[in-house]
Amino acid sequence: KRGKELKEGRSIKVGSSQVVIPKHTGDTINKTFNEVSSIVDMVDNKMLPGGESYEQPYEKPMNTVGKSEGGYTEQGADYQDVETVTAYAPITKAKITAYQEEPEEVTKLAAADYDGLIVAGTNKALRKKLAKEILVGAGGQNQLKGIFHNPSEQKDQVIDPATDLEISVIDADTLDEIIYSYGGDENVESLSVLVLNKKDLKAFAQVKDKQGKKVYNIVNQGNKGTIDNVPFVINSACYSIADTNTVAGKYCMAYGPMENYLLTVFSDVDIQRSTDYKFKQGIICHKGATFVGGNVVA
């Protein structure tokens, strides 16, 4: 057929090429590493739309000297005094915000959904701040009270500083030391959650016995997992025991039920976009805000 076409003088296409090689851009955006600790979704939460503050009553241990247990009483004598001690954990409103801008060209010309990524990134920035403050919130005005919050005023202390456990190195006995140091004198509490830095999780994984076998069985599930069936969650706000730059006296881990921390949501996340602020420059503005409070409540 080709020979016949040649005899008849027809043109034959034998190849093709482009003068300019086009550049193609993907229409999807690859995500980065996880930046938000799962502790945000593990703590207890209460929706209080429009609220300003909240107080959660809780019971303190009956460990006051002479008032924690009953006693022998002679006939006609006064009964032994005991005292059930209660207190309340105050939670006040704090405002957490995030703001970013984008040129209008991003929404009109880009093939990928950068605009959607920016909206999601604004929400992620709010959650990232919450994940940090649940641990290290200083408890001042317009701030959450974190698990590591250790106020000088005894009436504001929910966690007794006397129960703090000093650890200088992670070894084969560290996990047992944490578990059996937690709770009251009469029972071993059911397994709670260990909050720690990723560097310390690595240190647990590297502990070996005299035969060179790993001491701890660690199951990783991204931001969470288990160490010998004890649940853990990673949070970069924790200082690391394994890090030689960590000075003595810094809080590095927390152990306990996550529902003992209450996050009150006075206003859910509100993300808005506007073209008014920098209308002349063609800039689109994104802002996000949430009103929340938080404190240890047991």
C-alpha cells in the first residue's frame, strides 16, 4: 500500500516533532508530613457555643493527715472527723487565629486546587496550635492551661506537683516506673496514654537486653501506637529526655487518661475569605478563628 501511494506521488508521514516542548504541571498537590498531634482528637471536649467560661468540679484524694480514714471511737465520744475534698477546675475563653493571603492568579490560573489547600492549611494551623497548648499552655489571660501547667498558687493546682516523676534516662525499667507511679496507693490504674516526643519513642525502641534483643515491643500507627500494649501519642511540644540539650527540670512526658483533659469549644472554627482588604492588589485574604478553653479536670 505504501509503495502504491509513493508511485501516485502522495505524501507519507514518517515522523513528527515539536518546535517547542511544552511544560506540564500536575493538577493535584502532594501533601507534606503530618504536622498536628492526634492529642487534639483524644482529649475530652464540650461544646459551649457563646460561652465565656466553664468550671468543672472534681474530687481530690483524701490524703489530708488525720482526715482520710475513720477511727476507733469510745462510747459517747465524738466521731472521728474525715473530709471529702473537692475543688473545681476553671476554664476561660481564649482566641486562637490564623491568617494568610494569596494572589487572585492562584484561583484563576493554577490547574491545581491551591485555594483549597490554603483553606485547609488555615484550619491545620489552628489545630496545630491547640495540640501544643493542650500540653504547654501557660494558663494566663487568653491562654489554655496545659497538662504541664504548674501554677505557684496551690488552689489552682489540679495535678499535684509532688507526683512528678524524675527520669534521666530511658531504660528497660522506665515504662514500669511510669505505670506503677501513677494513681493511688490501693490499685494499679487501667492503661492510660503516654504523651512523648518522637526522640524519646526512638529511645524506647533502641533499648536492648544483654542478648541484644529489643526490650520494648512498639507498634507504630503514624502519630499514635503502643509500647508493650501501652497507648502512646507523639507531641513535639514535649521536651525529650534522650536529647542531650534538654536541661534538668523540663517536663518531657505525661501519662494518664486523655479524658482527664477537657477542651471547651465556645465557638467552632470559622474560616472566611475576603477580596476587600487588598482589592486594588488583587489579593485574596483568608482568616480563621476559634474560641476555646482547656484545663486538666481530674
